[in-house]
Amino acid sequence: MNSLWRLNKYLYKYKGYLLLGTLFTVISNIFVIIPAQLVRIAIDYVVESFSIYQLYESTALGDEARSAFLKFIFVFGLLILLMALLRGFFLFLVRQTIIAMSRLVEFDLKNEIFRHYQSLPLSFYRKNSTGDLMARITEDVSRVRMYLGPAIMYGLNLAILFPLVIGYMLSVNVRLTLYSLLPLPILSLSIYYVNNMINERSEKIQRSLSGLSTFVQEAFSGIRVIKAFVREEDSATEFAKASENYKDKSIRLTLVQSLFYPLILALVGVSTIITVYVGGLEVIDGAIGYGVIAEFILYVNMLTWPVTSLGWVTSIVQRAAASQTRINEFLDESNDIVSTEELAVDIVGEIAVKNISFEYPDSGIKALKDVSFSVEKGQALAIIGTTGAGKSTIANLLMRMYEATSGEISIDGRDIRKYNINSLRSQIGFVPQDVFLFSDTISNNISFGVDSASAKVVEKAAKDADVYENIKGFPNGFNTRLGERGITLSGGQKQRVSIARAIAKEPKILLLDDCLSAVDTKTENAILNALKLIMQNRTSIIISHRVSSAKLADKIIVLDDGMVVEQGSHDFLLSKKGVYSDLYEKQTQANESMEE
């Protein structure tokens, strides 16, 4: 339960809903008890009055006695109906307060988790899978809401109804009360165990269904491979096995669920039989009237669901506590990448990297070892190296996605840690290697980094990125909606839209992280020609494993195994006959072979 204490701030925030819900629960339960008392009075009246009525039945007063008798019964019926309507109205108000409160808390909690997710560093997302992050903000929050809504509502109902009913029953007849309530604790424990079995089997079904869905998704995504290798039969057989597993688990759950209501009805029936038997003995002894038996049967039925719900509520609370513990694990994660001085100033674009080393905290891989370089305002630097050389790590450090293990990065002569992080990133145009476009219009994708970009800004960015004519060729132009991850566009178009998005915010530093790796030579040349214009008067860093990208740079550094092995101009490095020269010759020969 300790983990659930974290939710108290929300209960305090919405205390008005909780207090009103408690008040409405008390009132609704009063209107539950009154009808039972009316039934007892009515039955006792009927029993006592009927013998009197028989005396007058054959006399002149018979009709009047019958009329008075029926009128009295009719009034009782109307009163019982009125009590039921009033109870229904206040139960409606209970749900409109407590259940509404749980939905409001669910809304706030999801927003709190999402905001916290957004504030965490990139290392957090390397350690945790997307599926786990999604599960905690959806399934776990839903379980917590069940605690804040139904569990609190039924718990309050039990806490209020039980003492009211039991207190009154004891005041009428202690012996009958004890006997009539005898099966209820057994009922509560039975429901608790049955409900735990249902929850356990439900979770197994969810896991089985998740596996089934993943299998189907992979089969449909890889349908070309399946058909190319003629594995349709094998795929169908594997699906049948997974479906059989899901079916068996579902049938086992149905078997347990089928015990639920028979168990309730059986124990309620036992309680009713005991009440009638013991109550009959009490009537014979003259301790109570006939109406008390009917009243106690109604009370037993009133207490059946609250007592039954005790096992269910206990199970909900346990599951909510487990889910809140999982949520708290992420909420307790902190972002160690913070600004020391929160400087929010315009940058010029002078970059100096001194003796930077970096080790990934999650894997322990040493990505950079004592790397140093500098870039003047308006200059272009190319960082060349093979896969795993540490090129993208430099981009992440410049964006402050990670903190360097040692060394110093400065921009305009100031330590990068002094800058306000949002201010710094807003002045860097970043084009990632793995282009990600949102399922939105092309216009909104290009203006993603700008708060209120006009159509002119979007069009200019598209023209600068040499993608304007392609976009205008679409039926809906800039209002064309892209598919998931920009699937509607070709590889080159996606890259250029990504470049347009980076330059739409007029960045002082342009950071291109191997963004031409997925395009052919012809498309690469077209994008490089567009970049010549874009890079003018901007500090640019071109990260690539292709030496052809380096032709735009004023200076080149070559990385190998996280260390700078060469640096200088294109011509200087070619004349040096080192790593850069070897890469240049190999890639040039490969391109010539492909063209042939």
C-alpha cells in the first residue's frame, strides 16, 4: 500500500468529489435500509390486521375494513417505490462524483507520466523498451484508476452500509443476526480466491494474445519474404499453434468464471435458509414478528454484494499497488542533464571540443576517447568514419542528449552546460540518420520545430531543401498527409523533408548525422547541391561514412574506434595517403563499379 500513498495528492486535489461521494453514499444507504423496515411493518400489519378483517368481513363494516386495509398497503408500496427511486438518484450522484474523480486523476496521472517521459534523457530510452513505456502509461494507469474509482466507491459503500445494517440487526435480535450473517465471511474469502484465479488467468490470456498479435503483425509485415521462401504453410501452422494456446487459456478462464455467480447464489441461499429457520424458531418463541424474517432476508441480500465486493476490491487494490510501484519506478527516474546557469542567449556558432571522452552508461561501451576539434562561425566540418567509430555520439553530445564522461564542449566560448537546454537545441538544426516523419501533413512536418511557421517559411524551407517541386506535384501539395513514419514518400524525399524541417527554424548550427546513408548516389548528389545553399553563413557539421559528403566541408576529421586519427582539408588528407585516402579510393571504385 505504500506505493499508493503517492496518489494522496490527487485525492486531496479532488477532495470535493470524494467528500460529496461519501455524503451521497451515506444518503443512498439510508434509502436502502428504510424500505426493509417498511416491509417488516407492512408484513406485521398484514398478519395482525388480516385476522381483524376476517371478523368484520361478514358484517356491514367489511367493505370499509377491506378498503382501509388495501389503502394502507398501497401507501406502503408507494413509500417503498419512492425510497427505491431516491436511492437510485443518489447512487447516480455517487458515480458522478467518485467515478468522475477517478477519471480526472487518470487524466492527471497520464499527463504527469508523459511529461516526465519527455523530460528524461536519451539514455532512459536506451534502457527501456517502448512496449514497457506504453504499458505503464496505459495498462498500469488503468489499474490504478480502478483503485481510485470502483475500489474506493465499493469500499466506502461497505464501510457505511455494514455498520448501519449490522447495528440495526443486532438491536432487533442478536441471535438471528449472528446466524444469518454466518455464510458471508466464507463468501468473501471464496470470492477473493476465485477472483485471484480469474486475474491470474486473465493476465496469461493477455500475454498469449500479445504474442498472437505480434506473430500476425510480423507475418503481414514480412509477407513478401514468406511468399518468396514459400513458407505460407509453416506460417499458418505456427499461427494455429499460437491460436490453440490462446483458446486453451480462454476456456480455462471461462471455467473459473462460471464458478463466480453460482458460488454467490449458493451462499446467499444458505444464508436465507438459515435466516428463515432460526427466524421461525424465534417467531414460535414470540421473540420477533413475521415481518422481522422478511426484513432480515432483505438485509442479508443487501450485504451480499458489499461483502462479495470485498474480495474483488482487495484484488483491485493489490493489482493497483503493483502497477503504481511500476509507475513510481519511472517517476523516480531523474534527468542528470541539467543547465548550470540556464543561459538563454543567441549563439553565433563557434564550437570547440577539447579532450572529450564518452562511455555509454547502459552498455559500458567507450564510444569516444580524447577527441578534440574546433569549428569557426560559418565553417563546415565533416566527421568521417566507419560504422561504430563514434560519429553519432558526437552529434548526441553537441545536442546534450548525453553528458560527456570527461573533457569540455564549448559554444561561443561558453561551456555547453551553461546554456538552457531548450534554448540551445532550438538553435541547432538536426537531421538524423534515421528519418522520422509524423503521420501528419507535410506542412506540419516541416514546421514541427517552429511554434508558428507561416506558409512562406515552410515553402522557403522546402525550396532550400530541393523538395518543393516534389511536394507541389502531390494532389494535395503541402497538405498531403503522410503515412506512418513518412511511408508515403521515397527515401530521398523523406531525407529532404527532414532537412527542410531542420532549416525551417533558421538554426545557427546545422547538424547532419549521416543523413545521406540511405539514398543512392544520384539522390545524394541532388541533396548535396541543395545543401550548398543551406550551409551558407551557418556553422555546419556533416557526419557521414561516405567521403563524398565531405566535399562540402572546409575541414575534415577522421574517426576510428572513437579516436581522431586524421584531420585537415580534403586535398591534404588525400595527399597524406592515410585512412581518409583509403576510404576515398575504395568508395570511388565501388561507385564506378555500380555505374558500370
